[in-house]
Amino acid sequence: MRTDSTGEYDAPERREITVTVNGEAVTAAVEPRVKLSDFLRSECGLTGVRVGCEHGVCGACTVQQDGRAIKSCLSYAVQADGAEVETVEGLADEDGSLHPIQEAFHETHALQCGFCTSGFVVATKELLEENPDPSREEIERGLADNICRCTGYQNIYEAVERAAAKMRE
């Protein structure tokens, strides 16, 4: 923002972006300072994208951008212009049936409060795309950028193992 000779602030500059979110093109005019996480929550109504630490430490805001898991609180919406973004909401089938990863998290009770779950689910998707049959150690390493403050991680790791088995079938 700039001030004029009277000290008044100009309205923030906005930039038009188009992002393909969960398979649908979304065009919006955004301020350059808007984080991708805020864009997804506010402009797209995708509240599965959580905002926890806003420092990229907790992983609750994890989404896939162009097939790679990223922390959406560390990226600006303008940086996603032209990109494909997938959130946890984009994993379910059109008929509403859950993705095998979501099913596995549900079946193994791999959540308590649920705040971190969407980030873990998206991170798991990337992990299993890269390694469809990970060892426990590979799962722990693959999810190390995500934090859960409620569980002891055991059920989360079991969910990933179950999801891997379901996706290999």
C-alpha cells in the first residue's frame, strides 16, 4: 500500500489469478499478501485446509500443488496462479464416497480432535504416490512434517499402512 500527499492509504493492489482447485478453475482478484491457505478457506470455502501455526511447522495446512505436498500457509495465493491444487475435500469421489486414505483414517481411529487430520491425509497421499508399500520407518519419515498434539501417532501410522494395502488392491 502507498500513501498519497494527504497521508491516505491507497487500496491494496489486487491481482487476478486462476487456480484449479480440486479440478475446478477458480478465478479471483487477490491482494499479493493473501496466503494460499486463506485463499482456499475464504475464496473457495474449503475449511478442511486448517491454519494452525502459520509458520509451516505443524502441517495442518498441507495441500498438494501440482502433485507435491506443500504448506499452504507458507505460500501466497498469487504464487499458485496457473497451478493445480488439491485439498482434502478433493480426495472424495464425486458421489461422496471416501478415498481409501480417508477410509483408513476413519477405520483405525487415527484422529482425536481432527484438527491435524486433513494435513496428515494429504501428506499420506503424496507418500503413497511415491511409495505404495512403505515400511513403518518410511511412514514416520514421510509424515515427520506433520504434528498431532492429541494422539500418540500409532493409529496414524496404522492408517497409512491400511491405506497402502487398500490402494494396492
